[in-house]
Amino acid sequence: MFSIIFKKYLPACLALLLPAGSIFAQKILSLEEAVATALQNNYQIQLSKNDSLVAALDYGYRNAVFLPTLNGLLGTTWNNNNQRQTLADGSERESSGIRSNNLQGSVALNWVLFDGFKMFATRDKAEELLRAGSFIIKEEVVNTVADVVTTYYNIARQQQLIKATEVQIELNEERVKLAQNKLDIGTGNKPDVLQSKVDLNAQKALKMQQETYVSQLKDQLVQVMNSNIDAAAFEVPDTIPVNDQLALGDIRANLESTNPSLLLSRSQIEIAGHTLRESKADLLPTLSFNSAYNFNRTNNQKVVNPFSPLFNQASGFNYGFTVNVPIFDRFAARRQIKQNELNLSFQKLNYQNQVSLLNLSILNAYKNYEQQKRALKLEEENIQLAQENVDIVFQTYRLGMATLIQLREAQLSLAQAFDRLIAARYNTKLAETELMRLKGDILK
């Protein structure tokens, strides 16, 4: 009977720990679907995309800094004046209700031909801001995928624990039958029956707690995905595949081109450099081309002075060049240059600091990954020993050669072996996920 139990339930439970699929009546939510949904709906990614779109808009108009400005002006004025004049010969002239109308318009063009190369720095800065926006999005994507992977496989882990608990329930049910049979034929005792039933109920209660936790984790996964899917409408495969072939050299290779934090930090250095170029341009002269077409018309209904025109109209075109030489601006430009130089130095130090911290994080994560792989291998061997031990003790207990305490200890060892094995595989997956997150290649 005991061999039948193990042949029926234990191999199936052990299979959960291998990278193979499972069949459910409900819809299976694959990791790829969960990740795709999260990348499409996650709020942080959407906010980052919005910021990047602003940078993309500025980038689209980056070459506009080389173009001239053209402005038009049109205005009209109506006057109603009273006028009194005393001339040099002593004569006086006085008039009231002097009405006039003035119409003026102009079209002015200003084209900065040279501004100390500031316009070039502004254009390059817009391009770098766009690149920085893409790195921010990538960082949010990497972190979101890591959250999805962690939650997804935590559900798988809890489902494995449920399967392990079901094995214990089956063993306890058989133990209750054995203890009751022994009591019925006079070779057992009542406390063994009662204790077996208590242990059975404890395992059933544990299973209910685990099922509740799985439901909560599903809700958490739905929240990470920002989806309106019903958590009860899908299942997650109860397997945790592990990549045990990661090498430290591969993780460390080309970090500057894969890790989004380093990419963003390096982009901040470039932005600070362009800002410094802009501020240095304020020390140089500015050469501008100016041109305008002006129109002015005045219409007076009457005048006091006979030499004043009743109608006057003037129009014409003018152009020229303007050189603006900065001489003294109360050291505002030099102060701004010093501030931008300090900011550039800070960004460079920050980049070096992030490189150092990232290398340390990768080293620690890889050590944890190697330790979890060794633990996983050990627990995979240990589960077979625990299985065999329970099988032997069950047989001897059936023959009356083992006590209930020995059987309970064997079962407890098996339960602990399952817990450690499942935890080792999940922890190995977490370490693998963390390494790929630090590398920036988690999408692969």
C-alpha cells in the first residue's frame, strides 16, 4: 500500500521541480503573456514613455535652432486731440477735435549666424535627451519584467508546495487507517489514532492556507500586469525552469552597453557636456542678420500748423548686421560655466560609482546563484533519501516494528526535504533573474 502511494503521488510531485509543462482545465497564462501584458499596461512604463515622447518632440525640432525668426506686426491708432499753439511772432492758434488715424505694420527677420556654437550644442543636447529617455524606458522595462518573473514563479513555487502537502495528506490518511486497524485488532492504541487524525487535519489546514496564498499571489500578478483579467480565470504552470549555465564573465561582458542604469548615467554625462558648451558660448560675440519691411500711414482730418501734412505714408525695406559683444555681465556667464563644470564632474563621478556598485552587485548575485545551484543539487539528492526513508518506516510501522513517533519524524523529514527542494529551485530562479536584471538582458 505504501509503495502504491509513493508511485502514485511522489513522482508527480517531483516532476513539478523539473522544467516541464503541466495541464490545467483553466487557461494557462504563460510567462511570455504575463510579461507582454505588463509591458503594454504598466503605469511606470507608460509614464516613462510619455517623458520620452516629450524628448522626441524636442528632437524632431532640433534643427530649428539654425533657422531665423520672422515676426509680423500690425497696429492702428485713432486720435482725438485738442491743440493750442503760441508762435514766435506772438500769434496763437487753437483747434479742438483734431482727429487722426495711424496705421503701421512691419515684417522683421532676425537670423543668428554665429552664437559661439551654442546652437550646435543645443541640437546635440536634444539628441542626447532623446537617447536618455529611451534608457529610462528600458530601465522600467527591465524592472517590470523582473517583478513579473519573481511573482510568476512564486505562484509556481506555492503550487509545488500544495502538491507536496497533498503527498503528506495521502500519507497521513493511510496512517490513520493503519492506526485504526491496529486499534481494532488490539495491537494499537487510541493516542496513535488521535495523533494521526490531528496531523491529517493540520496538513489539510496547511493546504487551505497555501491555496489562499496562491490566490493572493495571482491578484498581485494581475496588479503588476495592470490587467483587468480575473485571477481565478487563469492558472500558472507549477514548474520552475532554471538556467544553470550562466557564467560570471558573460554577465560582466559589455555591461556599459546593456545595463540601462549605466547607459542612462553615461547619457547624463553627455548632456552635462552639451550644457557646458552652451554656457561657454555666452562668452563669445553673437552675429545676427536683421531685415525688416516697414509700413506707416497717418491720416489727419485737419491740422493747426499749415506745414503739417494731412496725409503721410511711408514704406520701405531695410537690412543689416548686428554684432553683440559681451563685455561685462556681472560674471553671470562665468558663474554658470563653473556650475556646469561641477555638474559634469559630478556626473562622471556618479558614473564611476555606479560601475563599482554594479560590479559588486553582480559579484554578490553570482555567488548567491552558485550557492543556490549547489543547494538545489544537494536537495534533489536528499529528496530521494527522504522518500526511501518514509517508505521503509511505513512498512516497519505496518508490521509493528516502528513507533508512531518514528513514522512522524520520517514524514516530517520528507516534508522538510520538499520545502528545501522547492525553496532551492525558486531561490536559484531568483538569483538567475537578478543576474539578468543587472545585466539588462532579462528580456532574452
